[in-house]
Amino acid sequence: MEKQMSVSVSPHIRGTMTTSRIMRLVILALLPTAIFGIFNFGVRALYHMIVCIVTCVLTEFTYEAFADRPITVGDFSAVVTGLLMALSFPVGAPLWLGVVGGVFAILVVKMFFGGIGQNVVNPALAGRCFLLISFTKHMTNFACDAYTGATPLEALKLGEETDPLSLILGTTGGCIGETSTIAILAGAVLLLALGIINIRIPVSCFLAFFGILILGRGSGFDEIHMVRELCSGGLMLAFWFMATDYTTSPLTKWGQIIYGVFIGGLAALFRLYGSASEGVSYAILLANLLTPIIEKITVPRAFGRRH
């Protein structure tokens, strides 16, 4: 054949930015959150990050080496998966959880489906939810040397008041990367400024979350309470860094809005009526599964008319 065609998976969109550069910028955007997590919880938070990242990278490398496939660890996607997963761990969790979660996230969720660009759901979130279901005791134990007592999200569930300033700054208990709203927003602003993510998905998530929460509580709009809801738990990290994952989110503009509304609304319903303190991870995973359907119904109509 004179011409050979190259077959690849969607999306078939060419851009000036390589995958590895995008992933490096995402890592850079996550650094404020990661550094604050180490400052807030101590060096054990760093140990979790190292274990998760090394496990994810080694799992991807080992699978590709034995399967005789091109080695893709240089695209840094496994590093992003490991870092995001570590940021969603309680600091007191056993370090071996990072090994179990990392292997599941990369091997089962990513590589068994064909590698980067072909996974159906977000690997980091899937790894976290797998650990939550399998090792609930370890993944919901937030007691540590720095903080004791209920986390801000647990306090909200119990109807207790929390200090909004502490929530914004991040000087509270919880998962390693979910406490500091300022650090998360700093990374989000960087991603927006560089054009790595667009504003549609996060804004849709937040608007739907607030709308359902206000209607569900039936007590009107309370600014202080909304700040507490917004800055408690993993909502900020999930909406800015996990819901916007390229592979598992829609490409169409209206699809992204519908996708974000679904995530925000479901996250609010989980908070209002769910037995667990946080349900945003499950909301995003369910939305990931619906992405192909959302894209199908929101494909822009072609120019012209049908006769």
C-alpha cells in the first residue's frame, strides 16, 4: 500500500500541547495542594504521595513491558493518577493502601481498557472508591496527631458549626488534599489561565450543587452555610481536578454543562440524603459512565437541512 492509515481512539483532535506537557502542568497545579497537605499533616502525607505515585508508575511500566506494548510512563499520566489518589487519602491510613489502590487504578481501570485515552472512568477516583468499599475502616479513619474529633464534613452532618476561615485556609482535619480551599483554587486558576481546562464543567457542578442543596434544605440561601458546604470534604478537589478529566468528560459544550449539572446535583443529593459523609466520588464515576450517551445527544447539528 502506498498510503498507510493510522488507526487511533477518539478524540481525533489535534492540538499544540502534548499529553506529557498537559500532565506536567496538572502536576504543577496540584503542587500547592500537595505542599499544604504535607505542611498540615506532616511528613506521612509525603510518604502516601510517594507510595501512590511509585506504585502507579511501576504498575503501568510493568504491564506494558510484559504485554510488549510501547512504554508510556513518560506521559506522566500515571504520576497524576497517583498524586490525586494520595491526596484523597486520610493521612493515618496504612501505606499499603496506596499500593493496592494504585495497582487497581492503573492495571484494572486504565491498562485493561487499553491505556490512556481509553479508560471508561477516572482511574484515581475508581481506585479511591475501590478502597472505600474494600477497606472502609481505614479510609474513613481521619484521626491523626495533628487533629482529633470529627472532620468538618462530619460536623456538618451532625449539625455542628465549623469555622469558615479554617475551612478556607485548610487548618482542619480530613483527607490530605481536600482541606485547603485556597491551595486548590490556586491550582485551578493556573489550569484555567493555561487553557488546560475550561470553566463550563466546574461552574455547572457548583451551580447544580448549590441549587439542589438550597431546595433540599428548604431554609433559603445562607452564605456562611454554603461556604461550609463548599469548603468541606473533597468537593473542591473533585470538581476542579477530577470532573474535568479529558478522557472521561464530554467534548461538546452542552455535553459538558449537562455532565457538570449531573455531578453537582448528585453530589448534593448524596450530602442531603446519603448515609456516607461524602458522595462526590460516586457522582463523578456515574457521570463518567454516562459520558458517551451525553455526547451522543449533544452533538452539534450539521449545517444544512434534512429533506
